[in-house]
Amino acid sequence: MTDSRDRRPPPSPGSRPAGARSSRAPRASIGDVAYLEVVTVNDTGAFLDWGHPRDLLLPFGEQRFRPSVGKRVLVIIYADQQGRPVASQKLERFIADEASGLAAGDEVSLVIADQTDLGVKAVVNHRFWGLLYRDDANRPLRRGQRVSGYVKRLRDDGRLDLSLLPPGAARLDLVGEQVLKALRESGGYLPLGDKSDAAEIKARLGVSKNAFKQAIGRLYKRQLITLEPDGIRMVPSKK
């Protein structure tokens, strides 16, 4: 027979009972856009792991679809009228299309949202929508991923065009490092040059042909590479 002293009341919805698994999720806060795992679903709504002892409520009224346990959902965390943290999948109510306080070249934090015909839609600094065109996405990106990026352009309508590469010389230095890394990994030679197809350069290095040409020009002037008819070669003494 079970000793009554060992009996404990059931945990309240959204709370973790003693001895339950500890959260492995990064700690999120009110105001954040985050990609969170569903840990419980009941008559109140879904509860999300947001890195705190008490799980975060995603009410039915704030859901775009009925999530299931183990899946992840992209939400924004806000405070309700009682000041309690709550999640919403309806980001358009909180994220502005028109940005303020940003300029071309600014470094920003991005949370990847949706793929579009033009590229990738992302949330900028948890506050604004921005667009990362396909040519400016130098690597695969997944929904909910957090990355650093840059404001490429603030358009006349206040919307943001984004880039994963910094502007100006810093951008070319970064592309140059990618070229040198690829050269090292391929034994010092790459069959890429001025006449290479843009798609081939993009597939191999994740950068545009124009950025590649400018970067190898800088590497050549620094005597880090030599230019050959069908490719580029790392200068042996610089490996």
C-alpha cells in the first residue's frame, strides 16, 4: 500500500513537476521571436519549452494551426493584460513592415521565418520584417534559425533588404576567407575563375559571381593566389 506521505498533488498546467527533465532550450524572454518545442497540449492550449521552469502558454486563440507535442512553432512572446508571458503564432500583429532606427550597413539579428518566391523572410531585431534575397543567402537557412546579418538597403517604403555579408571591404575580406578555406580543402586549386558560371560559383562558395571576382582580385594583389586559365591556385608559401 502506498504511504500517503509520498502522495503529491498533480502539477498545474504548464509547470514542471519535481524531477522532470530540465530544459535544454535557450532561455527566451518577453519580446523575443523564437522557435520553440511543444511539450504539452491540453484544453487550455499548447505549452512550449522556452528555457524556464514553467512552460509558456500558446493559447488556442493565438494559434495558426493545432500543434502537436514534439513539434516546433515560430512564436513571439508578449505580456498579456495581467503581465504574464504568453506566446502567439500571429507574428504580423507584433512585427512591423516598416522599419525605424536602422540604416544600410547596420548589423542586426535575424530569425528566419518563411521562404518566399524572392528569397527568405526574416524577423529583424525581433521587431521588423526584412527580406533576404536568394542571391544574398550564401548558405542554406531553416525556419527558426538565428543568424547575424546586415541591412543591405532601407527602401523608400521603409522595408528592409538584408544580407548575410557585411558591406564594403569587410564583405570582400569575408568572401576572400571563404575562397582561401575552399582552396585549402581542395589541395590548393579551384577550377573557378572569371569565366565560370555564376551558378557554379554560388553552389561551390555560396557567393555571387561579382563578389567572387572582387575577392579574388584582392587576393591576387596580396599575392595569396595566382590566376590560371581555368581556375585559381593558392601560392604555396601562403598555405
